[in-house]
Amino acid sequence: MSSVTLMSSFDAVAEKWSSILPLCVVNTPFMAPQWQRVWWEEIGQGQPLSFLCFNGGEELLGIAALRIVGGEINLVGDDDVCDYNDFLVTRGNEVSFFNALVDHLAQTEWTTLRLPSLTPESPTLEHLPEQARAKGFNVEITDGEVSPGKTLPETWDDYLAGLSKKNRHELRRKLRRLDTAEGMRWYHLTAADEIEAAMDDFLRLLGLSRESKYRFLTPERERFFRGMARQMSRLGMVRLFFLEIGGQRVASAFCFDHGDSRLLYNSGYDPEYSYYSVGLLLKALSLKSAIEAGKAYYDFLRGDEQYKYHLGGEDRQLYNMVVTKS
């Protein structure tokens, strides 16, 4: 027999949330309570939150972290800054969790439940549609964006050998040209205080690199980036890469190390140094660093930008689900 406990604040649910996230099939940095709390404080503030903790006897089955506006239910966080999102469901309790969730939804006033950016292995894709339809709800699943990634070999040479002949030739040629730049060096920061101090440069390069990124960097999102970097670096996840030429930071890549994967979250570069392909090459060098660190997978995250395929990325399909009351 399952039961549900309603909590209305991050403070109330944070301990439970942190304890079960490692037990979930879908476990990403975007689902960490620290991440989602910063999102709510800087972007989603003012939206009503509801944290539903579903229990099976003494066991916590999972948590649905929801925001409800005008009858529409969404997960906490949004797909502008969260590449993946999902319910927190402990492994082995998927059937019980979704049965309890659907029972709760059947007794609640709402019109639409939107679940974007679900990963292929998501238990939500497997279990929610059948149980929701059994209650008379309509369920629509559509292809979302792709999320390219690269399974990493043991060595950089093996990685290069696995690229197409054209991409391998181009990458090597550009790396040789970069080596001729005076004072070129690249490195990454991991200490929380160093990352916090470097965020001005990261945000500057992010805004310089493309008009769309400049427009994306609203004051709210800039505050989100700073707060998120502070919190996630304290968890030891952040790898903030920089490439310098002549003592000037000219490219940056913001990555997460999570389990056996490295995730490329965002990046920027100074177009004045485009001759040296600094944006592309720093991403390649962060991938090289991941191989040397023993990572098994490099996740380029959402979007089909061409550089991802030049570096060997292969598409992984994401899915959007919309549940409505009939």
C-alpha cells in the first residue's frame, strides 16, 4: 500500500531528494536538488511548487517535484537550462511509483502534464503511458531534440583513429595551427572558489560567441549560471575549461563530471580568435582530458550543432510526453 506526503519547500525535501537520487535510473546533474533550487530562486521564483513523496510502507518510492501554473503541471526546472529532466524514481520501484502517481493525478485538478527531454532509458517512458491511459488520460509521445554523445576509447590516438578520415585530418590540422599561437595553453578549474572567480570570463565568452547566446543571457539566467556554478562546484562536479593565447582567455567550456561521463553544458569563445578555431579545439581538448581521466562517455547534450558530429558525436533521441485529461 502506497501513500503520498506533500512538501512545499526545498528545505523540507532536500534530505530525502539527495538520498534517493543516486538510486534512480535517470540521475543527472540537472536533477540535483542544488541545481533545481538555484533554478527556482533565479528563474522560476513565484511559481507554486509541490513536492510529492510517494512511500511504499517504510520505503521511499520516489519524488515528483512539480510546479503547477494555471492547471498545467511541469517538472521543476525548464528545458531552457535543463537538458534532461524526469521524476525521481528509485530503481525497482517504477511500477509502484507510477501507479501511485497516476492515482494521485486522478484525484487532482489539472489539465495538462508536460514532460520534455526524457531520455531513452527513462522509466517514465516505459511505465507512465500505460497507467495513465488506464485511468482515461490521453498520452502523446513525440520525438524531441537529439543529444549527441561519444563512447570514449582508452586513448586519444584510438579516439582519433575512430573519426572519419576528413574529420581526423581537419582536427589534426587545426591542432597543429593552434600550437603555433604564441602563449597558447589550456587548463581546467575544479576548485569552487576558482570557478566562482572565473565566471565573469566564462559569461563574457559565452555572450561573445554568438548573437543567440548573447540574447539568451538575460540577467535572470546570468544569476542562474553563477549560482548553479557555485553550488555544483561545491559538489565536485564542475570542470571549467579555458584556452589562453598570449595570456588572454579566448575560449571556455563548462563541463560536468558525473559518474563515468563528462557532459559539455555550455561554451563560448572570442570570435577575434576564430583563425585558431579556439571554440572547437577547446571542446576537443576537454574530450581528450575526459579520456585521460578514464571517462567512458562524452555527452555533448541537447542540440544538433555540427561541431558535435565533427568530434564523433552520435545521436541519442530524446522524447517529449504530454498527458491530458480527456
